[in-house]
Amino acid sequence: MIHDPISAARDTLERVWGHADFRGLQASVVAEVLAGRDVLAVLPTGGGKSVCYQIPALIRPGLGLVISPLIALMTDQVEALKQQGVRAARLDSGLSLDERSGVLRAARSGDLDLLYVSPEGLQSGALLDRLADLPLALIAIDEAHCVSQWGHDFRPDYRTLGRLGQLFPGVPRIAVTATADARTRDDILASLHLDGAAVFVDSFARPNLQLSAVRKESASRAKTDAHVIELVRARKGQSGVVYCGSRDGCERVADALKSAGTNAIAYHAGMAGPERDRRLERFLAEDGAVMVATIAFGMGVDKADVRFVIHADPPGSLEAYWQEIGRAGRDGEPADGITLYGPSDIAWTLRRLEGRPMDEAVKAVQTRKARQLFAMLDGATCRAQAVRRYFGETDADVCGVCDICQDPPALHDATVAAQKALAAVQRLGGRYGRGRIVDHLTGKTKDAQPWETGLSTWGIGKDIAPTGWRDVLDHLMFEGLLVEDPNEGKPLVMLGDPERIRAVYRGETRVEVRRTPPGFDASSRSGNPRTRTRNDRNAAVEALDADVRARFEALRAWRRDRAAE
Ligand code: ADP
Ligand code: MG
Ligand code: ZN
């Protein structure tokens, strides 16, 4: 009888996990791994990355070795697997010597299907020696963005995983992550030596998420706290996560929410491990629990009915934003992602990056990522579309439900400014960073050489203040018209997507900024900025899955009732 491998995989999915069928790119990923090939899979949070390596590990002969960055994550997954009758174990620093040898014995005698280890655990030569002559079904690297300094959660220990290919030749390796832009993907492939791996990138669309960003009215913490409390109280009884930028802030907001009658639970890395575990268990078990947490919380947490994620302080990049917001609505039902942000936040983010002991080139990239996030938050592009474009989905449509789609802000036409900036970057040959480009545009370069003052772009931007130009450049980078590439630590600005640049030059694509950049002259405002966005929005609303729309309506009605109570 001919038995195709993917139907065997489907049987396993049904038998062990009780899921009727694969979804998204799962089947393709599983098929590659079953065929013994290397894979990098970028699938959304909650997309079901785990089964992509668990199932092939069960089907292929030998032990599946899984590398996972957090003990809590490993414990969760191993416990869940055991309950499903899968022979899984973990090796981490929490085990006694006896337990360790027990696990290794089981691995050696073929009594294990999946073995979870931390990257530090793998450093020990002893473990590698013991694994060396075992037949391995595959090696899975979970949360693979941790390998890249360009990612948002770099773990130095992950760097050493590049050796695995040499140590275990012929064993297929599968790296999975929810968030990796093109550069991070390349870095993962290079760092892990996954030459020739099949790369799968699923759509980042999450149509059930209603995204919004709200500018903080002031830098006052008390006002921000009050705003967060108001947002949470309007969602009484719902389970949610509030992200704070600091441990202090986390404790403060949790206390304030508790006083306001919410079942709030603080969670941050300053707490002892067992205490954090208890708090996580409460969050998973109790109705209407609100986790008030730093970024220490969340990786791999699988709670389906989180109805909102609120950022009391914004995250550091669009990757982090999407991963954190993505913890809402994993059940596919409508959920909110609300981000509060203000000018003091970007300053704080950049200052903090500045103070970090890291490679200058990495710092430059992190800085750019932070700027891009803020450009999105303060921008006028559909939130979901902006994020998906950032991840390389050039054809992403507007979502129809975010704050921008629902109520498009007035926009200011910056097309002419954009043309000037693009021309300047082109004339300067991509040799300079943003500061020098702004100086060039405003004709203020110190000791400018004749070759520069002779360029047609010299001083063509005197009508706009330097801060206004920086806004325009940020915006152009966000739109991909310009790209910033670190070069020996000094980020150089270069021309981006040539197609779109041509369209801007020809005036076919307008460039619009939401805020009037300082120094922008009122006459540069566009006549009727709303019209186009409204039409886009209507089209998107039409296109929205009727099902999702109905659920949004139901949720809104439910909220109105709650509010009226
Ligand atoms: P992530 O991609 O974020 O690591 P997980 O692997 O934790 O996601 O899976 C999230 C949830 O989705 C789990 O509860 C898992 O059992 C479930 N899941 C995975 N694949 C499927 C599927 N094909 N059909 C239905 N549910 C699935
Ligand atoms: Mg996962
Ligand atoms: Zn939208």
C-alpha cells in the first residue's frame, strides 16, 4: 500500500493532538522535514509551530532534539506532550543528577521521542558526547530569532547552535520563529549554517485583532496609569495582558488595577522563578485575570482567550510589537491590541539602547527598529498593513478595523519633501548618515566641499526645519523608500525600493505624514486627505471575512452592555 508521508502526519495530528487538519503552511513544513531537508519556518504566534517539529520527530526514526530558550517553555511543552502520551523529557539545570542520568538513559535506550534542551545545556561537552552516537530524527530550534542580533531577543547562547550541522551531519534541522524580518531570516540561515534550507514565511495577517495606538497626553505616569485603568475597566471580566517598560512600572500599574477592582497579577524577572510560575498558573486558570508584565512574560505562553494586550509603554521594535500583541486572540475571536506611546518613550528607548554594551552595528539596527516602530505608531497607515509590509508582505491590504481604518487622520502631503530627500540621498551616493543628509538639505554641512555645494540638492530643503527633515527621513525609511544600513557602526542611508522611488519621483505615489513636521509650511497640506483612505477602508471592510465582522459586532455590543451595567 502506498502511504504518503503527509497523510501519516495528518493521522498523528489527529490521533495525538486531536486536530482535524493542518493549517496554514504546517503541512508543507512538515513534508519538508519528513523528507529530511532543513527548514526555516516563520509562522505567526499561535500558528502551531510546535507540531511542525513534534510530528516529524514522532514519525522519523530516532530522537527529536528540541532547543528552546526558556525553562518555563520547555516544562509546559513537555508536560503537555506527556499528557498526550508522547514520550518527552527535558534536560535543564532544574534537574537533579539522578534525574539527568535517567533522562539520558531513556534517550539511549530509545524510550524517548522528544528531548528538550536549553542552548546552555548543549554547551556541555558531556551531553553532546552522549548524544553523538544516538540516531536523531531531527534537531528543532524553537524561537530561532534568538540567534540573531538583528532580532529583538538575542541570546548569545544561541550563537553556538551553528555547530550542530557539523556535529550531526545528515540530521534535518528545523528552525521556527514567529517574528523575523528579511534580514533576521538571512541571519538565522547564516548563523545556523542552514544553507539550502527551505524557507516558509506565512502571512502575518491576524484579521481578528483590532489594533490601535494612542498618543500619551503627557509624560505624567499618573495620567498614563489612569488611562490604562480606564482601558482595562472598559474590558471588565476579560483576560488580558498589560505590558510595562520597567519592573517598578509593572508593580505600580498592577497595584493601581487591583485597587480599581481588577484581578491583576504583576509578573517580571525580578521575581523568583517559583513565584513567577505560580503567577503564570493563576493567569492561565483564573477568569478575567490581567497579567501586568514586563517583556519577561509571554514567550510561548499559550492562553487562547486573551482578549486584549495593552502596552502601557511601547516595545522596542515592530517584531516585539507583533509578538506581544499576537498573544491576544489566539482563539481567533476578536481581541484588542492597544499601544500607548509618547515622545518621552522614544527618547527613553533610544537612551537605553545608547547605554547598552553592544556592538555599534547592532545598536544602529536596534535604533532603526525602534524608530520604525514609533513611525508606525505615529503614522497614518493601517496598523496591520504597516506591520505586514514590514515583514515583507508587499501585497498586504488594509485591515478595515484598526483605529486608522476606522477613523483616518488628516494627512499632510510631504511628496515634494520626499522627492528632495530622495534626490539628496541619490546625489550623495549613499555615503552618509541621516544627520549629514539633513545638513545637506538645509545647506548647513560643516566645511562642505565644493563637490557637495555644487550638487543640485545642496540647500534645497531650507524651508523645513531639521527636526521636520528627520521626521520625513524616518517616514521614508518606514515606507521602505530609504534604507539605513549599518557600516562599521555608522548607519548609512541609501535608496530603497527603486519601483516605489520612481513612483514618488513621478508623483504617482504621494508621501503623507500624519503630524505636520516642524517647519512644514501650511500650504503643503493636501486638499482632501480623507477621501482616498476612506475608499480604501470601505473596500477593506467589504473584503473582511463576514464571520470576523459579525464577531466584532457582537463583541462591541457586549462591551456596550457591560459599560451600561
Ligand atoms: P506557536 O506557533 O505560537 O508556537 P503553538 O505551537 O504553541 O503555537 O500552538 C498554538 C496552539 O495551536 C496549540 O494549542 C496547538 O495545539 C494548536 N494547534 C496547532 N496546530 C493546529 C491545527 N492544525 N489545528 C488546530 N489547532 C492547532
Ligand atoms: Mg511556540
Ligand atoms: Zn487597518
